[in-house]
Amino acid sequence: MRRTGNTGLVFVVFLCLTLVAGCGARRPAAPPVDRGVKKPVVKPQAVRKPLARMGFTIQTGAFTRAENAARFTVDLKGQGLDATYFAARTGLYKVRFGNYAQREDAVTVAEVLRSLGVIDDYYIVAPEEYAAAQALAKGEAYLREELVKAARSFLGVPYLWGGTSAEDGFDCSGLTMTVYQLGGLDLPRTSGEQYQSGEPVGQEALQRGDLVFFATAGRGKVSHVGIYIGDGQFIHAPRRGRAIGIDSLSGTYFGKRFLGGRRYI
């Protein structure tokens, strides 16, 4: 896998991304202003919207070590690309980035990056390949099981998200975001955003694939998140120096700091 530290490349990649259609959602035109009689303002009740589905993404790399996949992910982020790495079922670690409305958009970006030496071979992942799309025929239980499988694939992987060395890591919300994106659902990046975007669910009603949130930094605010896998257990990225693992909601530490669950399916 080729990488480059050329700072001038950042501008080229950024320009490519901004020119490609479908890279971001278009805002609808503003409605006409009603200049007639003023009406009382009625605030609509908040409605939880389902997570957006992933579009076409670019997949590249085949690493035997998670550390190397993490470093390459950071390199891509340095070029302005929203990248994530994951453990493929082949046992190798691969990297995905981008989220495009059209296949042509993803191919355009990938070809530019390959011509610049940022990536080598690549594969375009189509929306219908994700578990979220396949769940329309196979059912919700299938999607939940695929989310748990994706989370389990990271067990034992060092805490490696967002850093350039083995001392930096795959933080808790980076793990849950990656798991959901691998399933085809565009989960927000931070634990706070994830907490706000989900449907509240009590501990007794948790289902596999729901997220569980904790206040580990005091003050009763969300500061940690994991993915529920059933039987009162969840998978999470604990902290620097520890591998991704399984803990219990009934344990002394997390039991006292549990804030609630959130559902997105």
C-alpha cells in the first residue's frame, strides 16, 4: 500500500471531493415567505429520524496487522478523507472511506487517488451489499446479528483508532460508528451525537445491536458507548492500553455509570 506525505496533495484531494456530485446532501430550496396575517407558532414534537443508509464507498488495502490498517486510515484522514478500518472475514484488515450517492462519483475519487499514489487497487462497495439493505428481505434479526458479528470481529484488536502509533486508538464511538457503517447505517461519529440520535430504550428491553451509554467521566454526561450483544453484555473499546473486549452491564463499574440504551433499527 502506497502512502504520501505531500502536503500539496491535500488540496488536490479536497478539490476532487468538492467537485464530485453527490458528496453531500443538497439543501431544499427555502419556502416562500408568507407576509400575510401572523399565525401563532406551533412547535412540532421532536421526531427521531432513522439513520441514513450508506451510499457507495471505496474499499482498499489488505493488511495483516491492525496497526498498519490504522496508520493508513490516519494517512487518509490527513488527506481530508473520512476513513475507517475493519477486520474482514478473510482475516485481513481493510480500509473504507467516502459515502457517495452515485457509483461514478466514488470511481472518480478513487481513480484520482490512485493516480496520485495515495491508494493502489480498490473496490466500490454498493449500497445493496450492506446488511441494512439485505435486511429488507431477511428481516431485522438478520441486521442485528450482522452488527454483532462485525463488533465481535474486533475483539482482541488493540485500541488503535485515530492515532499514528499503537499508543493511540480506536475510541469507543469510533468502534460503534464503524460497526454500524459496515452494516450500512451512517451512525454519527461522537458518543454524544450517537446518544442524541437514537431512540431511548431501557436496560430490560435492550436487543442485540442496540448501543449502551455510560457516564465514565462524571457529571452524568455521556462519555462512553458500547454495542449490546445480549445476556447483559456489550463490546467496547475500553481505553488506551487495552484491547477491544466484552464487559457486563451488571458489573460494579459500568453498572453504576449506565445512562441508557439507544436503538437505531
